[in-house]
Amino acid sequence: MHLTLRQLQVFTTVAQHLSFTRAAEDLYLTQPAVSMQIKQLENNIGLPLFEQLGKKIHLTPAGEELFRYARNIFQQLDEMEQVMERLKGGQTGQLDISVATTANYFATRLLAEFNRNYSDITIKLDVTNRGGLLRQLEQNEKDLVIMGRPPEQMDLVAEPFLENPLVIIAAPDHPLAGRDGIPLSALQGETFVVREQASGTRSAMERFFSSRGITLNTGMEMTSNEAIKQAVEAGLGLGIVSIHTVARELQGGHLVTLSVEGFPILRHWYVVHRQGKRLSPAAQTFRDFILQEARPMQYPAREG
């Protein structure tokens, strides 16, 4: 069997997207060129790698096996390149990281500072939700991931580097604004604007209130913190968010935090990678950088 790394690269890209069109866009090729590479690979292997059902393509059993081997091959090649870079002793290379949507509020500042110190390291950043981060970790797609506490059942290395307090936010004219020591029972009749079910903030919020026998009226569900902040500012309810997401709104007086019993809910941000993963020099440098530089970053809450 004769095949080339280029054919494997094209195949892997198509398999990731399950789309010849998107693979062509990623690889800066025409769709016929992608199709030709896949056809040559199938001829070399002697088995079909994709099948079309309706308008969608799917991997065949042979395609699934090849996809698994191809990812391992490219991971090994990446590790080889990283070892060579390490032997050179230079602070160069590429850094491929993902951050939780909420973490992006401070992660971009960290990356900007990192780039000023290590300008020869090329950074690729992906911002996604918790479900996307867990999928990327499971498939070992990224060098490092910044997220809330990952599930313990996954084979991961997770190091806390920054506090992530969850606070209750309200519009400045909300009846509870300005009160001290608000009991949890006062929230029983309030409407909350919340994140989607899969989010870490939503899970932490539900665990907190469930353990205290409080049932909240979650009248509106949003898929982003920006939408929650806008809804709360408009008076549509209260919200629970990371303090890192509302620094500007608190400073500008557009939102306030409520002084509620048991709040803030103290959590942490973690830098995460797969157990046993050999970090590249760039990834190791970034890990060391954020463990040292992020700890002093705090956002004082402005209580209403």
C-alpha cells in the first residue's frame, strides 16, 4: 500500500468536517482537487473511505480506522517537530489553544502579554463552550485548554491558576440593589437569566442552590454571557456570571452585584491537557507563563 502524507492530510481534514467543501476551504484547494486526492487514496488502499447518505457524507468502517491511525501519525509528527524545537533551545514554534467562552474575557489579555514576551511563537486561539472543550480534550486536538474544573473521569492534567468567583448581577434600579446580607430566600421569587444546560456556570449555580433547598425561576436561557448581561441590564431578571465577564459594566455603573448570602461562589480557572501529553516548548512556556502571571489578576466586584 502506497500513500502520501499529503493524501492523509486531505483525508483527515475531510473526515474532521465531513465535508469536501469545508476541507477545500481549510486547505486552500479546489473541491475537485480534494476529491481527486481522496479517490487516489481509496485506490491505493483498495477500500472506500466515505459514503454518501442523502446530502451528507459519512466515514465507512475503513475510513474510521484510517482516521484513527492518521491522527496518531500527525500527533507523532507534531511531537517529533516539538522535540527538534526543544533541542534547538529557542522560544519559537506554534501554540494551539482553546479557551472557554467566559475565560476569553481575560485570556486575550494574557495572550497579548505573552505575545509581547514571546513574539516568535505563533498563537492559534479557539473560543468555544464547555462541550466543545471536552470534545477537543478527548480527541487530543489542542496543546492546552483553559476552562473551569474539568470532569474527574477524563484522563487529564488540570492545574488551577486563577480564582473564578460567580456573582449575582442586577440592573442598578433592581429592588434588591444596595441591600446588604440578602438572604437566599429573597431570591425564591426572582426570575433568573441563565446559561445553557451544558455550561459550567449553569452547573455550578444549580449545585449551589439545590444543596440549599432553593428552587429558582429560570425564565430565560441564553447561550452567551453577553446576552445575559444585556438582558439583566434591560431589567429582564437577575443573572449569575463570572466576575471576569462584567468588569466594564460594573465600573461603568450599568450593572451591580448583589450582596447575597453565600456569594460569591468560589471556583477556579484551570489550564488543562491530556495526561501523558508531551507539551511542545511553546505550550510549556505558555503554561509556565500563565501559572505565574495570571495569579495576581483579580476583578473587584462593585456591589449595588
